[in-house]
Amino acid sequence: MTLINIRFNKEQIKVIDELQKVYNMPVSTMLKQIIFEKIEDDYDIQVVKNYEKKTTNKTYSFDEYIKRYGIRKDEL
């Protein structure tokens, strides 16, 4: 396992200490969890942005949708 040293100023340490009380876990575990949650969130946002760039973002009303796909209302 690799050891990473991070320097925090006094204000940051206060915030970390308060967070530790909320999370109720060791600081290293808490920071790892927060870091990886942030990475996952950023990745998810990027995936959505890439998807949105590739789509037309056109929306259809219910009536337009069933007409487009040849569905009759009495079939629903």
C-alpha cells in the first residue's frame, strides 16, 4: 500500500475534525471515501455531458411518440 502525505492548514484541520465526527470513522478512511465519491461523481457528470453532446436533445410529447412509433392509443 502506498502512503501519501497531504499538508493541511489549521482551518482545514478544523473542518476535517468536524467531518470526522459526522462520518464517525478514522480520518484516512473518511478522506479516501470522500475522494473516491468525488471521482465517481465527476466521472458520472462527464459521461452525461458526453452523452448530451451526442444526442439531439429533442423531446417528444406522448402523442408524438406513439405516432412516431405507430402505436395506437387503444393498444395501450
